[in-house]
Amino acid sequence: MSECTEALQPLDLRGLDPPEPMRRALEAVEGLTAGEAIEIVTDREPLLLYRELARRGHSYVAESRSD
């Protein structure tokens, strides 16, 4: 897996009602080119998104923060 050297652009999905965060996240991910990455910020653990990313062949790193 190649490493992304550019700063990640955050996609802030906090405060949105389902299914809007999932829809916007998948739309953003599908718009990336090879080697690009995005930081998705949510206010809940997006368990369904993790499964869908894996199903579509995308890799991800999940990190929990308290900010």
C-alpha cells in the first residue's frame, strides 16, 4: 500500500442525520484518485461505512478522538 504524502482534507460530517454522512462519505471516497486520501470526521462510529469501504476494496484507518 502506498503512503499518502499530501495533507488530508477533512470531510466534516458531524451533525448530519443518517444516511447523509454515509452517502457523502462514499461519494467523496469514490471521487478520489489512486494514492489520494481523505479524513472523514463524524460524531459517531461509522460501522456501516467501514464495511462498505471494505466491500468496495478501499482501505481505511479508524481513529477515535475526544475533541
